[in-house]
Amino acid sequence: MPNLDALYFTMLNSNKKSLTLNTKSPEGKAIMEKLIRQADVLVENFAPGAMDRMGFTRERIQELNLKFSDFTLKITGAPLLGEHTDEVLTMLGYSKEKIAAMHRNQIV
């Protein structure tokens, strides 16, 4: 049907709100800081180092919200978890079969 979202997009994003920010502008950075201060969880999907380049280093985020000082988990397409990769993927709900397939396809 015209002007309707694809079903998969709708299913994955139901009950979610989204926002686009230009974090290169002072106004965008101010909004991002406000959101971090109010957040319970911060999930970002940037390439490694992108948040740092925007001025949102781990230390800056912790200054804005102490909730983020205890635990940080960053998942990227790059194999950054080292020897703990399988353990983290298991905690995230991936099956042993899926993890094995990811190793075979050199995803992790």
C-alpha cells in the first residue's frame, strides 16, 4: 500500500520514538546532552570512535549521567570483544549455533 511503512520496519520499530540530530551544531549537541542526562540506557549505532569525534567520549557521557559509569557495552561489526565474544553473544541471547555460524562467516 502506498505511503505505508514496510511490515518489518513497523514490527521492529513499533512503540519507539526516533529523532534526528546534527551533533555538529551547538543546538544538536545540547539536545544530545539533555537526552543523555535523562536516559536510563544509551544505545548508539555509530562506527567505532564516532561518538568520541562528536565530543561524546565515555568520560563526557559519564559526566552527564552517572548511570553510565558502571557498565558500558558497545557492539559493532568489528571483532572488539576478543576472548569474551562468545560469552557476550550468549548473554545477548544468541544461540551456540548462531555464534558458530558467525565464526564460520568471520563476523566475529
